[in-house]
Amino acid sequence: MKLVVGLGNPGDEYKNTRHNAGFMMLDNYLGNVSWKDKFKGLYYETNIKGEKVIFLKPCMYMNLSGEVVRKYIDFFKINIEDILVISDDLDLPIGVYRLKQTGSSGGHNGLKNIEACIGTKDYKRLKIGISKDNNIDTKDYVLGKLDKDGKEKLEEVSKVVNNVLDDYFQLDFNSLMNKYNHK
């Protein structure tokens, strides 16, 4: 069983903000599905290539995402190696994405909380670049709304992410990174 987590903040005031890139990628991939509510998260359960897959949008605020992820891991008995977390990344230019096998949180509060709650930083990630603006406080920037150009770039990335996710269910992760991580 696999768990694909898209990070974001719940509530209409956070729609179309940079920090909700994970939610956006799941919504684009899944389209109009019926999300269920459990353990303060919205989830959609399906089978892909004969394997059960849970897609999850934690609905506590970003810095508490790990608490929700932990509950899903425990309830559905998911192995850490079967988790993929999709999050925004300030250190990547908008329109760029990167797959990683492991790594640090890079200061991302959602990833920090996940690492604290699952006890490891060894989980798969798909980082979605949102750029950064050193003239704006980081919190204000990530919670800021995307402008037209930013929305268009994330929509383009989401098309590639759809392919990445399709292949995630077929390829081993090293092959996936080799296919999609371009210098």
C-alpha cells in the first residue's frame, strides 16, 4: 500500500497560495474525486496497478501535518518506504520540481513536523519549486497568493507531476528520479 501526501493549509483563505502546492498537485492529478474525512485529513482511496493507494491532504495547519500523516501510517499500516510527500520548496525556482529519496526539511515546517512524527527523514519527496523573494518575510511569501504567471507555471508543472505520479506506481524510485530529475 502506498501513501501519497500533498501538503497545504486547509481553508479558502489559503487556496492558490504558494504553500498549497502539494494540495494543488493532488487536486490536478485526481480531478473531481470524493474526498473522505478521517483523522483531520482528507483522503481518497483507490487501486492503481493492483496496489491500494491512499492520497492524503492533511487538514491541520502545515506545521502539524506530521500528526495527520502518522495517524494514517498507523491506521492503514503503511511502511515509511511507501510514502511520497509532495510539498512546496522555496529553494527551487517556480516551474521546477525535484524528486528526492531522503534529505533535510530545508526549513519547511510541514516536513519538519513529518520527520518529528515519523521519526526519520528517510521518506520520498516530490518538491515543487515556488521560488523565493528575499524582500518579503518567508511566512508572508509562502502564504501569499500566486500571481497569474505563478499559477501558469504551477499548472505546467502539474502536467509533468501527473506523469511522475503515473510512473511512481510503476518504477522503482531510483529509476523515477533518473527519468525526471534533470540538471
